[in-house]
Amino acid sequence: MARNNNSNQIVVPGAQGALDAMKQEIAAEFGVHLGPDTTSRANGSVGGEITKRLVAQALGGLR
């Protein structure tokens, strides 16, 4: 039977603040005002960029 895992949980304690800061920084770079009235496309562009940057950081740490 499958476990009910929530993949949105922060693994590293204290990382939430850094992720929120990154989200705000990227949103400002893209000119996106985050909030309930923001389109899914705009929110998705910010989330996608966060993912790209985190993957790039992880790959850089492996080299």
C-alpha cells in the first residue's frame, strides 16, 4: 500500500525563510506581484524559475 507523503514539506529546518526570500526576489525580477489575484501562469513562471535555480545550485555543488 502506498504511503501518503506530502512532497511539499520542507526537509531542512529554517529553509522556509530562504525559499520565501528567493520567491520574492524572482517575482520582483519578473515583475510579478504575488497574491490571490495573480494568474496561474505568472505564479508558475516564478515557481519554475525557483526550481531551475535550485537544480543549478545542486548541480554546482556536485562538481
